[in-house]
Amino acid sequence: MTDHLNRRSVLASAVAVAAATATVGEAQAKTVDVKIDANNLSPEMKKKHAVRFPKLDDEGRLNFSEGIRRWQLADKEGKAAVAGRQAYLESTGHSLGETKLSHEEAWNVLMQYPPYAARTRIEWANHDLMYENMFSHLHKNRDMYLAAMDATDKAGPGKLELNPDMALPEYTTHEIHRMPGGYVGDPFAGFAYHWTLTEAYYGGSSRYDELHTRMAQACRVPATGDVNRILDIGCSAGMSTTAFKERFPDAEVWGIDVAGPMVRYAHHRSAKMRLGCNFAQRLAEDSKFPDNHFDVVFDFLLTHEVTIAAAKKIASEMFRVMRPGAVWMHNDLPREDNPKAGLGHTIEGKAHVWNTHRHNYEPWYFRYAQDDFPGMLKAAGFDVQVDNDPRGGFIAAVYATKPV
């Protein structure tokens, strides 16, 4: 597939832009808070969350990638494999412990060990095959999917705001996660992101959606208990946005993302679920919302996708739009020095960080793994509590509260 970034014109011509204005309403008498057990979803909710392919052969192609991914996740390499890797490193003058090698040097050393190199190359080849199959399916059926989004653009429920003439910051135009066209360049980026992660990368059965349900259910609320307005920044395909709407059905829930194809799909998905979430193509560092507006803010895997300058602006912008006492649940990968990250500054840990940065097309991840976002939140004025217990095995939560 070629010319992905130019396909924004397809998106712009396919949708009527709906005005999205923040509504400042009166506080509710009582916040409705629906408790949902993500591990025991009802049949109705499972059906609501599920992804459905029109043809079994298209689903089967992703099932192949799912099988490889499950093998990688399940194969923890027994004692013999670890011993073999240790013997190899010792033969080169290194060990499995802490190392002074740079991240790139650690990667190069391990890539000379055939089992490590083979697993790594299989992983990325499978990743690329997953996207190739997904985008092939979407573009073969492009008229059907564009028509489906066009219908929900106009019908809702919920508002949609697209800004096809928006000047995209350079940092947002990379092909993140090896996705062709990145998040901004293909009209079906939202479909591809959600469907591949749900059906292939995280093992199918809507488990990726269930992860978002768990996080939304775990999110703390302001001390007053009032949750009238919720903002999901960097919402991508809107899984967290809808999860918060399911928990707080009477709240005004917004999801914003710089990527038009993402918020358009997010709105389509939310409308199909009959949830009245609102979505807008906006920057998290320039959200356009009023001062002191939101009770809860949420983000998931956002800050490792932005520059340091953007991260600082996002922290300041959220402080502005959150009302006193509001809570921000920030979720991202553990930093390199986080004891829960597991590998720390070992040769394997450094190789993993470099592999993610360079070969998963994560241009800002290398910087993120060593920076101090909680410190940025404190500098912006928040009271900060760091939860060093990763969620889902790889997520660490930080809570930022705006002082009263």
C-alpha cells in the first residue's frame, strides 16, 4: 500500500463535520456509577464489544497472526533457554545483569545470538503480516466501510468533530507501531488499530476492550463523588471512552485525538454500541475546552507517543481544563528505572527498549523510558501519586489531582 498520508483527502471528502461545543450543564443530584466485572461480562455486553468480520477467510488470516502472537506470549523460555543465552553472553564478555552498554549496543550483542534474533524477526514479520491482511481487507471493502462511517457520522448518538484542515504536528505523522500510514494517514486507521489489537495482537475475544473496561472501572473519582464530565485524551479508537460511558452513563464523555481517522472510527464504534460518547479531532495540548470543566481525565499509552515539549504542554492543558478536586488517571508503560519494569538496565532490558524504539517505530519511546512525567505533572501544579504496580502486566498508573 502506498500514499497513505495523502488519503486524508478521502477522509475529508467523506464526512460532514459536526460542530462540537462543550456543554456546561448543571451538576447532577447523584452520579450513576455502574459496576462492571470485565472478567464476567454478560452475553449482551460481549456481543456489544465484539468485532465482526463479514467473511470468515478474512478473520482466519488474522487468526494466523493471533496464533503466532499467543505462542510468543506463552513461551517464557525455560531454564535451558535462559542458560543458553547466559552462556552466549558470557562467551562475549557480558552477563544477564546490569550493563554499561548503550541501548543500541545491547541490542546488537543479543541479535548475534540466533534464538533471540529469530524470535525478534518472527515477531516483526508477523506484525507486518497482520497489518497487510487487515488493510487489504479494508481497502477491498472500502465503499462498505466508508458508507458505514458516513451513516453514523450523521446519525449518532453522540457528537463528532473532524478538522481535516488541521495542521498536524510533525511528531504525529510517524508510522507508529509499524502501522502503514500511521494513525493519521489512512482513512481506515481506526478500524485497523482496533481490529488487529482485538483479534490478533492481544489474543482475540475482545480482551483488549476488556482491559479498557478494567481500567475505567478502577479509575478513582473526585472526593466529592461527582462525575459529570469525563475527558479521554489520545483516545485512539475510543475503547476507554466507551468504557467510561458504560460506567457513568449520565456523564458527558469526550474522547479527543489528533488523528481524524481514529476519532471517526471511535464515533462509529460508539454509535454502533448505542452509547452517546462525543469525539473530536483535537490536540491534547490544545483541547479547546473551557477552564475548570472536567471531573475526570484519562489517558492510556499516550505520553510515550509524544515529545517532551508536547508532554509538558499536555500536563499544563489538563491542569487548566480540570476543575479543582478533579482526578487524572494516567496510564503508560513503566519507566526504565521502575522496579516493576522487570529488566531495568540489564542487557536484555536495554535491548528491549531499543527494539521497541527503533523497530516498532516508536520515535519518542526511547526518550519516554528515561524521562519523568510524574515530575512534569507536579511542575504543572498537580498532587501526584505513583502506582508502581503495572496493570495488565505492562501498565503503570499515575494519579494526578488538581488541588482544591
